[in-house]
Amino acid sequence: MFQIASYETFQDGQVIFEDGSSGDWIYVLDEGEVEISKIVDGQKIVIEVLKPGDIFGEMAYIDKTPRSATATAKGKTVVGIIDRVFFDREFNKLSADFQQMLKAVAFRLRRTTEKSLELQKEKKG
Amino acid sequence: MFQIASYETFQDGQVIFEDGSSGDWIYVLDEGEVEISKIVDGQKIVIEVLKPGDIFGEMAYIDKTPRSATATAKGKTVVGIIDRVFFDREFNKLSADFQQMLKAVAFRLRRTTEKSLELQKEKKG
């Protein structure tokens, strides 16, 4: 359904993008699974495991901050990279107000994820 | 900065909207504080306390599902209701793909918030 610029294949354990890195491509998972995880105080915590059809990487696109987690292929995985030119054109159509609302949602998601990770770490630790 | 259709004043403890209710107005906090909370197994868990300038209520707007938490005024609170006609016009400018991406973000935020609440409940319980 999305306008895909290209497809990439990753083998089990290959990193698609890393926490803290720059880059704002948006992906849609086509085949396989992708693990979204973060290292908190030396412990890896899995945030979620994505299934085909799931979108990921959209946070960095929306708020233009570094990647907030690591995406790793689980098994052989095919991801589609969503056409940036197309997405930029869409985003730029929006008023500054609407863009700010979207950034507020992305910020809230980052904050909620961090809180959840802290709690998971406490639970483990 | 947002196009505000009207302002409403709430007294301490008054509910602005309730978890599970329908309604998709988006608010911007103008004065005072707003507590976002949820009852999990009979226990109230505070998700966050908003400050002036914060936007809230946008989740139900984006994904057209019931309110996922309760918003309550802390002290005397003034909220601006963002002009819906304006926002609808913006949203409708977007392609189905882009709208789907936004819904994916809203869904992820709901899921992450639920996970965080579960963990907080376990910690308390």
C-alpha cells in the first residue's frame, strides 16, 4: 500500500538501525520479524517484536531526533523503505500547528517508552 | 499559536474527559495543570501531569477510538479547544498512507502506555 522506494533484505541478527544514530528513513516490514530494543544500564530490553505490515522508524522522521531504539532482523527479513520524497511532500502540506501536534505525539511516545523501559529494568534488576 | 475555537475553565478535580468515553476534541493547556490517569484493576495510576503549552486528547482524534485515559484539572485550569474544522482540513489533505502512519504511531503509543501501566501496577501491587 505504501509507496516503497526500495526493498532491503537483512539476515538474522543484522542491525537495521541503531539507537542514537541519525537517519530518518521510515520502514515497513514486508517479510520476517524485527525486534525493537534498547540497552538500559547494560541490559538489553525488548520493546516490541514487529510483524509484517508494521511501520517503524517513523519517530525520527517526525521529530528529527536520533533513533530512540535499535531495530534488529529476527530471521531473514525484508523491509520496504518508504519513499521519502512522497512523505516529505505530505508533511510539508501540513500547517506548523499540525506538525507541532505530531511532534507532541512523538515526544509523548518517546517519554512513555522510556518510562516503561525504566520499569522493566527495575523489575529485572 | 493554535487556532483555538473556545476556552473552557475547570476547577480542581473536575474531569475534562473520561477514559472510555467517546469524543475527539483536541485540547491545549493554557493555564494550570492537567492530570492524565487511568484506573487499572481498581488502582488509579497517573500517566503524566501536563503543563501549559502541552497538547492532549489528540490520540482519539487520530485513531478515532474512545479516550484511552482520564484528564482531570489540578487546581483551576483553563484549556483551549483546538478548532476542529481547521484540523480536519489538515488531516484530510494527507494521503491514506500518511494517515495510516499516524494511526500506527497512535496505536504504538496506546500499547506502550498500557504496558507501562501494567508495570506500574505490578510495582505498586
